[in-house]
Amino acid sequence: MAVLKEAAIPIGRTLFVTKPGEMSKDDIIIEATGQYQVAERPDCFVIKNAECCRSITVKVKTRED
């Protein structure tokens, strides 16, 4: 597993993670300290903090097969 990005996401903010190659949401693992939403764009993954009252820490990794 390679770590793509590790960051803190403030309340109501988003984190953009650049896609390496032809990846999809099924190819990543997200570890977070709270609730989040994930969207996929052609060039990146968008992770939004869904907590109402606090920042969260997120680590995005590639999935090993």
C-alpha cells in the first residue's frame, strides 16, 4: 500500500487527491477520524469533511491486490 495523501480537513472543506493513472474509487482505501464524502473526477478524488463541528484527519492509500 502506498500513501497517496495524508492531511487534516477543516470543517466544511475538501481535499483533492490527484489520481495516479487509471484509478477509481474502488482502488483506494480511506482512513479518517470522522465522517466524509468521496466524489470522483476524471483527474482527482474529492474528499469532503462531513462532520458538523470538527476537523478530521484523512489518509488515502492505494489498495493492494
